[in-house]
Amino acid sequence: MFQLGKTIISEEIIEKDFVCNLSACKGACCIDGEAGAPLEEDETKILEKIYPVIKSYLRPEGVAAIESQGIFVKGTDGEWETPLINGADCAYVIFDEKGTALCAIEEAYNQGEVDWKKPVSCHLYPIRVQDYSEFAAVNYHKWEICDDACTLGKELQVPVYKFVKAALVRKFGEDWYAELEKVADQHKKK
């Protein structure tokens, strides 16, 4: 572990390799799991604002889940998250013609209909951030459904922190990321 400002970072994000391999996993992270995608407080307000646009992208099951549970829900840990369809798929999941799970929010973003890509927790994956009162813990989340992403990352020699660069910059800023790159470069030389 090392510290950058008010973040404590697992060395795994600079040591492990990762590149999403959607053709192999079919977006399993959006349809497997025990909870919805974690949401930050300000993201709940964004979702409320853009839901009318996103709704047209959603599957009927997603709309039904959102309309019965809410645009976002309190998880068992007391934190905000996306609702689930029958305790499995994220309510915001849609599928392409190959059966790959995609994000309806990101699809609306890609079409220029909204200016918010998706929850930062999704954008950051496989990094998970846990906020504490004095600092944020930045950790690599290992999940067997992402084994193909680890294999592809290793083949392409792309460390986790480089794969999620845009998301890390979005969450912590350009200066923070520049410092992370310096630490990673020094780490490689060891």
C-alpha cells in the first residue's frame, strides 16, 4: 500500500494487468453479483435528472424494476446503488445483438443524449474505492468472471491503473493521476 494525498492505494493496481474482454465475459459484471452498482450521493441527483432520457433505452424489465424500487436504492450496507432486476441484472443493463450486457446510461451518452457516461464505480472497475472520513481506499477487486480480462491485460501489458485512467482522472483529477504514474514508474524500477 502507498499513499497519495488523501488516498491509500493498493499496489495491485500498478502490478496487475487488466483489459476488459467483453467478447469473452459478455459483460457479466453488470448481470452477476449481489448488489447494484455503487452510487455517489451526487450521482443519485444526476440519475433522477436523466432518467426520462435513459428510460427509452431500457428493457421493459429494467423500467419495471426502477418504477417499483426507485431510480436508485439503499443497499444493505446503507449506501446508494442501482436497483436490480429480480436480484440479478442491474436495472440499467441492456443487451446487444450478440447477447453482451451494455449500460443503457452509457449508450445514451454515446448517442449524445446525456452528458454523464455512467456511475464512476462502473467506470473504475476493477478498481473499487471505499471512502472513509479521513481518506479513500483505492483497491483492485479480483473477480473470477474477469479472468479473461486479466489474461488479455497481461498479453497487452496494460496495468489496471492505465486501463482505467479516464475513470481515475474523473474521480481524483489529473494531478493525482500524474503522481500515480510517477509512483508506478518508480515501482517498475525496483
